[in-house]
Amino acid sequence: WSKADGRARWTLYDPDRGAHQMTRQLLATALRPALERGEFAVEFQPLVGLADGRVHGAEALVRWRHPRFGTLSPDRFIPLAEESGAIVPLGKWVLEESCRQARHWLDEFPSAAVFVSVNLAVRQVWDSDVVADVAEVLEATGLPPRLLQLELTESAVMGPAGRPLQALQALADMGVRIAIDDFGTGYSNLAYLSRLPVHVLKLDGTFVEGFRDPGGTRREADEKIVSAVVRLAHALGLTVTAEGIESAVQAERLRATGCDTAQGWYFARPGPPHRVVRMLREGPWPAGGPAVPV
Ligand code: C2E
Ligand code: MG
Ligand code: MG
Ligand code: MG
């Protein structure tokens, strides 16, 4: 036995790793039946205009109400769904639920014109007929295309070997808005921003973390980055949404950068669709934030 062999055997019999693998396997094979049994739910988190304090839209975030493990966050099962291909039916279901919900909001609050923002996985946009699916769901739910926003990461937009997603233009031509999710965390060539039909940059939450810092250098640096991204986006005719706003201080500093909309626990946690309705009914927050966090 060489040292390397010993290590290989140890890896094979590591009980923690075995249990982890088993759970992954269990969850992966349970995905499709769980979808059929109706174990998934979509929660919505408001996207708030920093200039007017109004709810402009809401992001759809999927949860798995697992009968044994409780509510599972998407980080636990979306990667598994991508690997197994279950993301295609699951993603289409999320899209349908989200568009149906946005149609209700439109019926109840026509002047608010609240949009719904739906995450698309890499595999959904590269290995499925996403354009036909989106067209079909819009038709079935009667949601105007301008009230649907699709969130794609840079790696989904650029795909393998840096090839841009062709479906993007077709989606944009339909009138659907395209947002780049987790913007600033990848290593993409920024040229795609002016060449592809992209409408919104969703700035990753890590950029506003430093905004909490009362006087530190981290705060100064993060403010410079956010301000520069906002200027770049506006120069290209794009809007900017910032994620992960957890405090009034962060919201206030973010507003000063000229960022358009914000999302985070300070405004509202992800919740059931009626929570968005309640926020629409209560009207805009006076200073761009709630008196009492929702
Ligand atoms: P994301 O699209 O970047 O979504 C934002 C995440 O930040 C959500 O996590 C949200 O709950 C969380 N968040 C919101 N406000 C705050 C805040 O103030 N502070 C902090 N620390 N976090 C905040 P969640 O719901 O666990 O979703 C995680 C990721 O899973 C999402 O990241 C998205 O990439 C993916 N995901 C969620 N739903 C779907 C879906 O239907 N399809 C696909 N393909 N991916 C999804
Ligand atoms: Mg997202
Ligand atoms: Mg995001
Ligand atoms: Mg994120």
C-alpha cells in the first residue's frame, strides 16, 4: 500500500462524506417526484425603487417544502437539479407560478405595474427551448412581456467557450427584460454589456456589505465601485439593482450612489405572494424604507 492508496481508501470510507453523498443522491432522485407531488413553493422578495420608495417588482425564489428535511433553500437543490436535468421542468414550473402571480398583481393594482423577476439556470437556457417555454407561459397566463424580467448570470449569458446565448435576442424581442444576476462576481469581458440585449445589472450583495462600516476604507472602496458601476450602467442605458440591503444605513448610502432599485431584508424578506400585495396596499415608504422592517 502506498501513501496515495491509503488516502484513497480513507476518502472512500469517510462516514461524513458518505452521508453527504447519500443525501445528495437522495435529494437528486427525489426532485422530479417532489415536483409532481407539489412540494415546491415560490416566495417573492420586493424590489424597491430608491427614489420613490415603491415596490417596482419582486424576485421569485423557489423553496422545497421537504416532508422530512423541512424547507430547503435553493442553494441545496438547484445545483442538483442542474446536474440531473430536473431544472428544466422545475424552472418551467417556477416561471408559470411567477407569471400567474404577477398577473394577479396586475389585476389588483393595474397602475403599479409590478414586474416579476425569475432566475434562469445555465442548463435551462442552453439545453432547453427556453424561448418557446417563455412564450407559452406568457400566453397561458396573460402576463404582458414587459412585466417579466429574467435573471441570468454572466456564465449563462456567455455560456461555454464564451459563446453568447442566441436565445437572448429572441427573449428581448418578445419584450421581456434581461437582468445580469450577481453582477461583479464573475470574470466576464464587459464588452457583452453593450453588444447583448441586457437591461438590468443586479449588483451582488458583497458590494454593499462594506456600506455598513461607519468610516472604514472598505466602505469607501465599495462606494466607489458601486458608484462607478451605476455610472457605467446608466451610460449604457441600463438600470441597476443592488441586493442584500439589510439596514437603513446601507439603503441611504446606496441611494446616494444613484442606484435605481434595491432588494434585501431591510425592505422585506422573501415571503408569500400576499405579502407583496400588502406592501402595494400600504403604499410607498416615505424615505425609501419602511418605518418598521417587514
Ligand atoms: P440570487 O438570485 O442572487 O437571490 C438572492 C438571494 O439573496 C436569495 O437567496 C435571497 O433570499 C437572499 N437575500 C435577499 N435579501 C437578502 C439580505 O438582505 N441579506 C442576505 N444575506 N441575503 C439576502 P435564496 O432565496 O436562498 O436563493 C439563493 C440562490 O438560489 C439565488 O440567488 C438564485 O441563484 C438561486 N435560485 C433561487 N430560486 C431559483 C429558481 O427558481 N431558479 C434558479 N435557477 N435559481 C434559483
Ligand atoms: Mg436572482
Ligand atoms: Mg442575485
Ligand atoms: Mg446573489
